[in-house]
Amino acid sequence: MSSLTTPITCRNFYAGTWHDGSGDVIERKNPATGELAAIAPRSQAGDVDAAVQAAAEAFRTWRKTLPAERAGYLHRLAEECGRRVDDMAAAITREQGKPLNEARGEVRKFVTALRYYAEEATRVFGRTIPNDVGGFLSIVQKEPIGPVAGIAPWNYPIELIGWKLAGATAAGCTIVIKPSEYTPGCAQILSECVQAALPAGVVNFVYGDGGTGQALVSHPKITKVGFTGSAATGQQIMRSVSGITALSLELGGSCPMIVTAKADLAAAVKGATRRSFRNAGQICIAINRIYVEQPVYDEFVSELAAAADALVVADGIKDPDADVGSMTIDETFQRTLDHIADARKRGASVVAGGDRIDELAPGLFVRPTVVADTPDDALVMSEETFGPLVGVAPFTDLDDVIARANGVPGGLAAYVYTQDTRETFALASDLDFGNVAVNNVDAGIINAPYGGRREAGFGYEHGPEGLESYLQLKHIRLHHGAR
Ligand code: NAD
């Protein structure tokens, strides 16, 4: 296992080898301790151009590599990454903050995604279309779209790179990845695995901030941008890519959970605890707000508060099994405290947590916080907090609560707990979200499409759809003359 204390030095990786950047460097500090965790180039337009040229050059060969061969390469990459799980996990914990065992789980899920897309590579089929004129046949074939840009956030720094890397390369595309400026170190380790497993130029990395990302998405040789991040950046990218660049945007939102009086309450509390506080609530599909039917409201609130209080919050390197680690960046740490203050001001009661953990300062640790009797206009009930905070409110009418749940600009994931069949179908069908999980809180699985609605973005990752988005169609009209 690599050192838990030596900072990781990142270098841009393209054309199969590492290169210095031409700008200054970004220093990433461990948010739990303030210690230096990684150093990465703040890449400039020239660095980005070199990486894109490498991807464009490699595309000429990779697009013609047989699907079964591409599958073999991806399995090889899965093996390399499988060997480096501990290294990547330690890097994630040191720069992102989640507990080490949770980080290991993230890397293992990434390895599973690689293996899944290795197999999907061999299942890309076209179709034939009969013509109205004899002697002709139309063939529709799917072809890789070209060199793509993958822009990733920091909350699942390896997995969210991984979905793009695996889907794109399985489809026959090459990719230039820009990891988040807050989590470059784990990507450096991934680039080492890439070098050992894949032909040069197929997967490339450039480090940097939003300016680097901007240069990448607007590069004329980039044919598709796969972006995961905030709604604000997504909209900025939408405005800055050329109109002919394909785009998928996986953005954030405010995810509701509805618990009816007919739910298994213990299961609902367990689910709410996991999906509100895992990764310190820094998940695009984290539960932000919970609506509980009046007859079971008080019981649910007191049990959720007890469950939140019981969570172990600690430095994820020192305590690999902790439930909650440090938050990752100052901005969301402060926003979480602001949302707690706002809920208090609007009359909600804090029934668990409610403040930062002073004993762990300067680390960005916030106690898992539950605010009850939260009015709908509180920020926690309408905006994405992206921290360990959840708002709870009662409801009495199912149609009314569906309208409240849907009443936000983005629709990524919603959660339902009920054991009643009619309620299950009514809620599953009327919640206007790309993912609805009923009696569980794991809304995303690797072989089913995952995407948002409205301001949560468009396009899909996971499943065959996560590969299709890197393909384009070609119609070949053949005159063979046979009758
Ligand atoms: P962010 O938008 O600040 O940054 C994401 C990435 O975009 C970073 O790599 C950043 O450097 C880059 N970037 C910034 N400006 C850019 C520009 N103008 N052009 C190109 N790239 C640019 O997001 P974040 O704070 O890293 O991540 C948190 C957000 O991501 C949350 O809103 C969360 O909901 C969302 N998210 C969504 C999903 C999903 O699947 N829908 C998954 C995880 C996170």
C-alpha cells in the first residue's frame, strides 16, 4: 500500500506517458487534517491540446480494435485496478475525506463497472431494414463517436471517472479525463493502471481547475462531453461547447424520501440514515428532505435522530470503519452550516447534531444533523445541501406530498417506503425523477440506466445506455442486386 502521509505528485498523462503541465500547480490538502495530500498541474490550453491530439491519434486505431479485444483490454485494466484498490482508496480518503473502507468500496465498484462494460463492448448490434425497392438492403451500424472529454467531480472521484472511461472505451472511443482539482491523487494512481493495461492514447488525463475543463470541452476535436458536476457548471458547459458537440450532463438536485404510515418504519429509518449521511451527505442522490405521514411522524423522527446520533464521525484514515468522515471542501461545509442556521431561523427543530465538531477542527467535520418540522421554504427542503443534513416534515395527503416532492427544479432520485401496493405504484409512477427506489435506498446499479430529469441534466450512464451515448449511427444503403 502506498504511503498514507507522502503527498502524491500528479502529472498529466497522455500518449501513454506522463508530462509536466505548463502552468502553476494546485496543492490539495487533506480536509480532515490540513496536511498536503497531492500536487497537480493547473493545465493550460496547450497541455489540453496535446492530450486531445493524443486521443484523436489513438482513436484511429482504437475504433477499429475488435470489440472482443477491447473487452480484453478493459478486463486487464480491471485487474490492474484490482491490485491497486488500497492505494486508490488511501488517496481518496486523504483528499476527499470519506472513511477508508468506504473508499475501498468505491474503487471495487469501479472495478465492477470496468468488467461490466468489458462485456457490454461485445454486445453492440446494428440492424437491417428492408427497402421498398428490390435488390437493396439498408444496414444500420453503430460506430464510436470520436475522442471524448470526461469531466468529473470530487465526491466519487474514481467511480465517476470510471463510468465515463469504461462506457467510452468499450464503445471504441478514446477519452481525455479531467479529474476534479480537489481529488487529483487517486486519478494519478488510476493513470498508472491505465499505462500498464491499455494502448497509448486511449485514456488520457489532464489535471486542472475549471479553466482547464473549459479548454477541454471547447476543443474542436472533442466530439462528446460527458460531465458530472454541479448544475451551475453544467449550464456553463452547455453554453460553451460548440453546438455540434454531443453532451450528457449528470447534475445535482434535491432528492426527496416519502415514508407512508404503511411503511416498515425500522427499514425506512435505516434507509434514511444511510442515504442521508453516507459520504457525509455529499452524494448527488443523497436524501435531502423526508416527508413522513402524520400517524408515524413522531416515531420516525425520534428514531432517525437516535440513529444519526449513533453514527461514528472520525478521520477516515485513523478510523477506516467510521460511518462519516470529513467533508471535502470549505464551500459545502459552510453551506451545510448555513442550511442548518436557515432551518433553525424558520422554526425547524434540530433533533440531532446541529453544528461542526470543534474537537476535530480544522477538519471539516459536521455532526450528522436532522431538522424536524421543517417548513417547505427552508433551504434544506429545496436546495441541494451536499452535506450531512436532512430535513423532515409531516404530510397527510399522498397527492399533496407528491406535488411537494416534485416541486424542485431537478429530478435525479426519489425514495419511497411503503408496503402498500397501490401507494407503491402511485408514487413510483408520479414522482418525476430519473430514479425511484422503493423500500431501498440504492437507486443506482451498474446495469440499469442512471440519469436525471429537468435541471438534474440529461443523458444516461450505467447500463447499455451508458455505452450507447458514445455511439453514433451510420445508415449504409447497399445495392446488391439479388432478388
Ligand atoms: P463542479 O461543477 O464544481 O465541478 C465538476 C468538474 O467540473 C470539476 O472537475 C471542475 O474542475 C470542472 N469545471 C468547473 N468549471 C468548468 C467549466 N467551465 N468547464 C468545464 N469544466 C469545469 O462540481 P463539484 O463541486 O465537483 O461536484 C458536486 C456536484 O456534482 C453536486 O452538485 C452533485 O450533485 C453533482 N454530482 C452529480 C452526480 C450525478 O450523477 N448526477 C454525481 C455526483 C455529483
